[in-house]
Amino acid sequence: MGSRGWKAICVAGGVLVVATAIGFYIGGWATSGPASFTPASQSSRSVNLTIQTVAAIGPKLSPNPSWVSYLIRDNSNQWRRTTVWKLPAHALVHVTLYNFDGASGLRNPFLGAPQGLVGSERVDGKVLTAMPPDQPSHTFAVPELGILVPIAPVADDAKNPCDVAPCQLSSDHRTITFTFRTGKPGHYRWQCFVPCAAGWLYGFGGPMQSLGYMDGFVNVV
Amino acid sequence: MSSFAEHSTDYAVVESEPPEQLGRNLNTAGHLLASATAFFFLAFVFAYFYLRALNNAGLWRPRHVNPSLTLGTLAIVAVVASAVLIRLGLMDHRAGRRRQWRLKGWLALGLAGVAVALQIAEWATQGFGPADGGYASVYLGWTGLYAVFLLAVIYWIETLLATATRYRKIESGAPPAGHASGDSHRTGHDIHDPLSLVRPSLEALSFYWAFLAGIGVLTWFILYIL
Amino acid sequence: MAAAAPSTRAARDPSHGRRLIGAWILLSVILTPIVVWLAGKVIPPGNKTHQASEQVFDNQWIVAVSTPVALLMIAFFLYTLIVFRARDGELRDGPPIRGDARIQITWIVITSAAVLTLAVFGTYELLQNGAGGGQGPDPVAVPSGSKLPVQVIGQQWEFTYRYPTYGGLETPHLVLPADRQIELHVTSLDAIHSFWAYELGVKADANPGVDNVAYVKLKSPTTFHIHCAELCGLWHGYMFDTGKVVSQSDFAAWIKQQQAQFQPVSQYLPRYARSYYPDPQRRAG
Amino acid sequence: MSANAAVPTPPRRRVVGYNLLTGLVLGVVGYYVGWWIGHHIHATSIGYFADTNQNDIAVFLGYFLSVVGFLAGLGFLSYPWARVRGYPPSLREKETAGVARYFGLCTDHKVVGIQYLIGIGVFFFIGGLNAMLIRFELLRPGGQAFPAGNYLTLVGLHGTMMMGIMSSAILGPFANYVVPLMIGARRMAFPRIEALTFWLLMAAGTLLATTIFFGGFPTGWTGYEPLNDQANSGMDSYIVFFGLVGISMLLLGLNMIATIVTMRAPGLTWSRLPIFCWGVISTASLMLLASPVLIAALLMATLDRTAQTSFFIPSAGGSTYLYQNLFWVFGHPEVYILALPGFAVVLELLPVFARKPLWGYRLAVAGMLGVTLLSWLVWQHHLFVSGINGDLRPFYMLSTELISIPTGFTFLCGMMTLWRGRIRYTVPMLFCLAWFFNFLIGGLSGVFLSDVPSDVTTHGSFFSMAHFHYTIMGGLVFTFFAAIYYWIPKMTGFQLNDRLGKIHFWTMFIAFNSTFAPLFAIGFMGQPRRVVTYPSHLQFLNDWVSVSAFVLGASMLVFLANFVWSLVFARVPAPRNPWGSRSLEWQLPSPVPVHNFDKIPVFTDDPYGYGDDDGRVPAVVPVGAPAGGGS
């Protein structure tokens, strides 16, 4: 019984270790996601965000190099791939967005007009009221806050297109500026409404259904 | 004595199974497998009529989606002929004409292979692809998976022929122990004579193959004639 | 084996059965009306529309039939598990009763009657006006009278709404006029969604390429919650919204305001249709 | 027998043999071979892979060859290969004692039963862990413990794991183990297929877990199109998983039916067959016929994802309803594949612990066969509000509600078996009695879902989720534990601790009801299924449910502790027939000798003759003297 007892203890211990390992592994995987980014703000009433959209994220920033993605410029002026942003409540957020991607086109043309902004959306300085459905490259939309920003595309025959993120402003791009107001504290998802995930059915797979690419959270605190 | 011998079954104590047990099992399994097969292809029958009735986006069957009736018909004729040959082979086997059964068996095997080859030839020459609407999807899925079933039956026929050929010279009586099973340590087995090696499986095959050929005819009727 | 074989050996104590049935009938008579009344009070989706009230009424019916069934089980098990427990440590067998045809037939008749009652009543309720459920492109249960058509478009991941009688106006908000019969046309542009207007008692799946019609007769002004009730991808859980039922005059004003606000984009909208085929090519853009 | 029976030579010990380790190694190798081939397939129609860096053909081929490699490593291919070379059908003996046979291809039905029990237990643990994580996320209305996509994968993993693996929860471990013993057979009709069903299930579960390497899948266990087609490669794991589970169930069902039809001992007529075997036949026939429809639907989905067919893509000539119809043609029988074994266990155990014959044997059989038949005619109740043409809704409403009639037969037979009995409250009996309570609530709540007007509110909400947990967890998992506590003494020869068993039962029963009863309310109050976030006024109820769910999870740990303690440490030998049952398996020694019976028994009666001989027990059904152990 003695050696059998030891054997039994070893078996039970082994099972316990394996079970704990499985538990930790699943738990660790389940909580993995893009890291949260908090922009340095001048005051609690106003925040500046600089973001860019690229046609392909490239191998340096993601294991899925061909996916479309948003990037954000962090406080040390580096481009980072995270789409979870922490913003102060009831603040004005001034966004400068550089788009390096071409046109994809909307499925629902209704989503081609900006909504819910403070002031108006400007594309390369010009006010935008609505965009024809074949134009938008992406949208920045926070449905719970009523925000929708269609993003103008880079022309198909651009001379100096940017292939892989992070893109520099020397490449052909469009500059979109807009301002929105964050509301009450809460977790607000944001997403792109343009079916821009080329190759997936109805353009809504991969990057369109993965946090860190075309989807994210605006965590208002 | 090794631990194996200590714990192995003592066949002197344990009575052997009745010889007809294998036949009963295979016969039941053949029928059950046929019913499962029927439900499998029922899904495709349903898909055919459902998508045809809906004709979503007008893309049920664009005009150029038109597989060759000749090749399809030839393939099904080969399938039916093969099933008939297996049936005739079974009758030979029952009557003790083992040579004739083997002959018909090899022919049936060849015909089933021809059916698969014809089907492949049809896919290669049909001039439309899987992305060409509802009919193209059902047609390719159905014929493709039917071909998989054909390959399974080809395997089944081959195993029977291989066994029949291996024991063609033993007229009666059980083969020596350890010889028949391929397991050298085996002490006893329920093989009584060379006929019992083939007959139960052949009975089940004959039924199943006829059933599958019937599904083949249905396939042909729905996909080519309707 | 199932034949009636009343045991002669085990001394039959007829009072067990009678006691149980008596207690059950008494409990049912007292409790069923109370439970049904309570169910009418608490069972959602409330009384804000004709359809919602009907569903509550239907639920009350089911509760009315279910309560005696549940009470029978509870009474039976309380009684049996206490009275017929093995009292001593010794392992002894009970009476070898193998069946009773009368009990079996009675049981079959009663359960069948209860089931048929429910099915008949449910069918009657359903055929009135569809009970708020999506009925597909060719509804069988159509309420009479004039109806305001409103299209619900599901897309990943937001509902938008079109009002064909107001020039095909499209908006991200659902506002409806009070005291009107509404004809909802639910469709999708990509995956399957399900439009669930909880307080209205409406649920209809949004399928790409399909026009799913549901009817609802509104009462007085109120607000209601909208959820997506079919798993549609990443943001399924965030696909919710609040809708409003407003007075007829407020509705007219709201329509005017929306038409003005979305005037710039309305030129790009496609003609109103029963459904919109998304992207016939598999590739986007 | 042949005269020149040679002295048996023991099988050679080889460094590389057919065992689990070889299987795993070849499985991994197979995956990479398939992946490599998949990346070298060039066809014009699939050129778009370049845009997505997702190659489903490679993933599917990888999975396929992985399974082939795994089975080859376990030794499953040596038999078909022998047949190709003309060797006749014969059983390879694997009846050596020792632990090694539990880690490979073993054709002893008793070994397969125990393999199933442990294997299913592992995946039940993982599935349950997923449920705990889901409830952890729902502690707060805003969520955010897990990113939304991972949460959906957890929901899908929990549902898929439970529906797929637990389909075989009773038939795998217990029917495989006890059906041959009950019917007086030495083996199943197809022992190699029996082993195959188990290892396919294990391969399936493992491949499903790998979905997290491919981005998970967002569809839940139903895998609805076109979301399915839209999803990442993680979806391929789901498809392969359910496909393998389908094949496993199909073969399991086929083997069970064939065994009960052909291998019954003399005198065991259909009217003497233990009721458990009738339950097994009902379940097995559903497995046999429903799985092919699932496999076909999944193959269509596979073709849509790889070969660019359009079965389920409306804009290209397909239909989303086609998938929904095919899935639920399988899916509703599947629900009864999960529920019917529960009926069978309850009806089999009640006579033992009420010390009375099964009341209304024929009615009980008719009930189970009736459910089996009707389960084919109800599938469109899942599509009441789907926008499919509504004309048939009254029919499906009626057919769904009709199912309560044969289900009621089971209730009546169970209840009348208890009536006037001498009820002993053993642990397995407690689980059986809980079944009545749980299934009653599950059944009554099912009426709300079957009734179209009521279904408009309850469909797709937490109400329906609570309903099917009451029927499946309350109906299957409770009886699963009843079967464990009942048959483990026979299977292992050791007793489970009674006190821990009772603690397990009461915590599980109370926590189960405390978890799922409030979910009816939550559903009625408007919370849809599978959401990561919910309105804040539902937080109290959701928190209550979450905490109860954690207690429910802890009760499983009580069981695990009992299991390990009793079987590994305490090891109290069980008597041959601790429950005083008349069923044949209890007349054999515990654990059962390798070949079950030296002489095949002859039946003269059914196993329910309690009280027939002046209340003295147990009267042994006449059997041949069982073999006495190993040596």
C-alpha cells in the first residue's frame, strides 16, 4: 500500500497541476486583448488624439500583417496598434486622423454622412456634409454616443501610396479632423461600418471582428 | 509466464461465439449504415429543392451551369452495373462458385473505379465552378461526397477480393492458428472455413452497394433530369 | 406486463390515492387563480401594445394549465417520498405492482387534453395578428386596417430604420406614432440579426435578402428597448438602442426634423426595396 | 479450434508502439503536413487568400491529416491495412491487465467505458470552466473582464463542448460498459468501432480547444450562417469538432443498436429487455440518423469556406435558412440525444431503490420511442420568428407540445414505481429524484417556448437558456452523476464515499436551481442570450446567478474530491451487489472479469422481479457461473 499510496499522491498531484495549468492558460488567453492607451491631456475638458488608418498593418505590429487597422500616436510620438482608449468624461476630444487607405465603399449609403459631432468634419480642411457610398475608406463610429465619421479615401492612382504601417506623412494621405464630446462614464465600443476586410464574406471578418484592428473601446472615466 | 499470458483469456474455458454471429452483426450494420446514408443524402435533396424554390438573387442556375448528361449517365450506369455484379457474385458465392465470384468481384471493382474516373472527368470538363450559384454548389457537393462513398465501397470490395484471393486454395476447414488473423500471439479464432471469411461481409456489401446505387440513380435523376 | 394486475398480496390502502388526489384538487383550486392573477401582473412584456397584452394573456393561459401539473408533482413527491420511505435498515421489497390500465388511460387522456387545449389556444392567438412575431415575406396573420410601414435594417452592428411613406427617409432612431398599427419590415445587410423591441412584444429575425414582416398595434406614448436577439458577431451584446412612441403631432414634427438633418445623405440612398442584396461578390469593395 | 494451438507469445515491447503518445506525435506531424499541402494548392478561385492571410484549406487539411495521424498512432489503421492485404476480420486481443491499455486502442468494452468516463470528465471540466468565466464576465453590466471577441469564443466553447462531448455522456461510459453485461454478451458487436468512437471524440475535443490559436469563433454552438462563413479560421475548429463528434455519435449509435439487436443472450426477449437498453436504443437511433444531417450541413459549410460554393450565401444563390433547417433537423433530435439517456437511467434506477418492479414497462418504452419519433417533427420551432414562411407554425407548435405526452409517460411510470415502494435515499436515488424536479421545470418552461405568441418574447433570451439548462443539465448531468454513483462500484470495484456524495448532491441541487431559476426572470425581463453586456438594472439578478454558478462549480470539485479520494486513496472494496439490484451486471464480480461470462446466461424473466418471492432479496436472475477474476 505504501508505494501505491505514493503513486496515488503523485497521480492526484499531477492531475491537480495539469488542471491548474489548463485553468490558468484558458484564463490568461481569455483576458488577452489590446492594451489600454491613455492620451496625455492638457486639461480634463479637452483631449487631442492623432490616429491613422492603414490598408495593411504589416508584420512588425501584428501577427496578421495583411489586415487593415487603426493606429494611434502615443505620448512619445510612436505609432501603436491599440484601439482601447481611456478618455475623460464630458470632455471635448479633438481628433486628427490620417487615412492612408483607398476607397472600399459602404453597404448602407446612409452611413456616409457625419453624425453627432461638435462642429463639422473637415477633410483636408474642407467641410464634409455627406459622401457618396462608393467613397468611404472607413468610418469611425461610436453608436452609443451617436458618433459617425466617414473617412475619405486616398485616390486609387496615388503616386506614393503607403503599403505597410506605420505610415509616414510623406506618403499620400487624407487628413480628417473632427471633434466629439464624451458623455457619461462607461465603456463605449467603436467600430468601422465600411466592409473593408477584403477577402471575407461581406467584408466583415478578421480585422472587422477583432479588437485592436477596426474595433475598439472608448472607456470614458 | 509473462503477464500477458497470465491475464489473457483462456479459450479452453470460454465457449466460442456462434459462427453466424459475425453475419448477423454485419447484416444489421449494413442496414443501419444504409439508413444513415439515406439521411446524409436527404440533406442534399433538401438543399436542392429548397435553393431551387428560393432562387435567391436569381442565382440558382445561371445558363452556363450545365453538366454533361452523357458523362453523368455513364457514371451512374457503371455504378449500377457494379452493384448488379456484386449481387451476382454473391449468388455465385452462395452456390459455391468461388472462382466466378472473384471474377465478377474484380469486374465490379473496376466498374466502380470507372464511375469515379468518369465523375472526375466530368468535373474537369464541365465549364463551371463551385462559385456559380446554388445549383453548382449542390451539384458539386453532392457528386463530390457521393464519390467519397464510392471510394469507401471500392475499399470494401477490395478487402473482400483480397481475402478471397488469399484463401482461394484452401477448400475447407479453418486455417492454422495465427495465420488467419495476422496476430502471431493469437491462440484461437472464430474462423471456420474460407467461405466464412467472405460470405457475411459480402452479404452486407451486396445490400449496401445496391442501396448506394439506388441513391446514385436518385442523384442522377435530380441533378440531371429534373 | 402493463395489464391491470391489482395486487392482492399487498394490503391495498385506498386512502393513499384519495388523500393525494384530494389534496391536489384543493391546492389547485386555491392556488391556480392566485398564480394566474400574479402572472398577469408580473409576466412581461407588459401592456404597452396590443401584441404585448396578448402575449401576457397567452402566458397566463400556459400558467393556468401548468400550475395544476406542477402542483400534482409537488404534492405527489412530498407525499410519496415521506410516506413510502424505507423505515428500517433491512432491505425489503415493495409490492410487485406492474401497472394499471385505468391509471394509464386516465393519464394519457388528461395530458392529451391539456396539450391540445394549449395548442389550439396558441394557434388562435397567433392567427389573430401574428402575436408580434416575424412572419416572413408573406404573412398569414394580417390585422385589418391601415398600417404604417417601417423598415428595420440590421447591419453589423447597428439597426437603422426607413420610412417608405416619408420619401424613404432613413434614420438611426426608431420613433413611432401612438395609436397606430405598424407594419415592420425587418431585413439585414450581412449576418442574421434579430430585432427585438422588448416592450412592444415584437421579435423578428433580420436575414440578408429576406423581408420579415411583423405587426404591432401601439397604444399611448412610451419608450421601449431594442436588442439584437441573434448572435451576430463581435458587437452583438452592444447592439441595443432605445425607441420611442410619441403622439401623432410629435411624430410629424420629428419626421420633418429628421428629413432636414439627413437631407445631404438622402440623395445617395438606394430606392426603398423589400430587401437589399449585400455585395454579390465575395470580395468587399 | 485448431489442433496445433501454439503457446502464446507475448507481444513484443517496442520503443515506438501504438499508444496515445505516438498518436499525439503523429497528430501534430499530420497537422503540419496538411498545413504545408494546403499552402501549396494553387487555384484561381481561391487566390484571395493573399488578402486575408487566412487559408482555410490549409487549416482543414491540417486538421484532417492530424486526425488521421492520431488514429494511425493509436493503431487504428493497422486493421484496415490488414484487410486490404486480405487478412480476415478477427479481434486483436488486448485483454492484458495493466494501466497501459487505458491509453490506447482497446477493444474491451469495459476499458472503453472507463476511458469514456475519464475523457468526457476532462472535457466536462473544461466546458464548466468556460461557464465559470462567462459568469465572471457577467458580474458587471459593462463587462470588460474579457475582450468581446474572447467572450464570444468562451460562450461558443462552453456550448459546443457541452453539446458535442456530453451527447455521449451516458452512452459512452455507461452503455458501453453495462449494456453487454445487461444483455449477457461478452463484447459489443463492433469492438474496434467502439474504441474508434472514443478516440474520435477525444480528437474532436482537443481540436476544438485549438480554436483559440486561430482567433476563436463568434457563433456559439449553433454556428449560424453567414456569420460562420465570415468568421476567422477558428471557425474551422468548430466545424471539424462537430463533424468528428457527428461521426463518433453515428458509429456509437450504430454499434449500440447492432449490439442490442444481435448480441442478446437467449431468453432476453424484447419485453424482458432492461428499460435502460430501450433508452439506449432510442438515443442510438437518433444518433444514427440525426448525425448524418449534421455532417452534411457541416460539409456544406466547409465547402462554402474553402471551395467557394454558396450553399448558405443568399446573395450568391444560397440561403441562410438552409443552414438553420439542416442544423435544427439535427439539433432538435440532438436535444433528445441528451435527454433520453436521462429517462433511461432514472427508470432503470428507480425500481432498485423503490424495491418495486418498473411500473408500466410498455408505457415507458412507448414513451421513449414516442419522444424519439416526435423529435423529428418539431425542428422549426427554433425558427418561429426567423422570417421563414409562417404557414407551418401552428403545426410545429402542436407537434412540439405533443412531445409532452410521451414525456409524461416517463413521468407516470417513474412516479407510479415510487408509489407504495420502500424508497431508499441513496446518493444515486437522490440524483434521480432531482431529475423529476428539474425536468418538470424544464418541461413546463418548454411550453412557453413552444407556444408562438409566448415564444416571441422568450425566444433567444436568457429564458430559453434557462429552459435548456434545466432539461440538459437538470436532465442529463444529474442522471450522469446518478449513473456514476450507481455503477462506479461495479466498474472499479471500489465504493464512493457516501457522505461526500450527499454533500455533492445537495450543494449541486441547490446551487443549480439557484443559478438557473433566476435566469427565467432575467430572460423575461429582456436580456438576450450570448451578450457581453446588459442593462444595469439586471445586475443584482445576474450577480446572484454568477455567485450561484460559482457554488455550482465548487460542488463539482466536491465530486472530484470524492472520486479521487475514494478510488485512489481510500479504496474501500465494494460488495458484488451493494444496491441489491436484480439486473444481470450486478450478479457479476466487481470489477467484471475480462470476458464477462464463461457461459452465456439464459434469461427467464425481466430484471424487475422485486417483491415476487416474499420480499426476500436479491433473487439472482439465473446465469452461468461467472468467471472468477484474472487468475
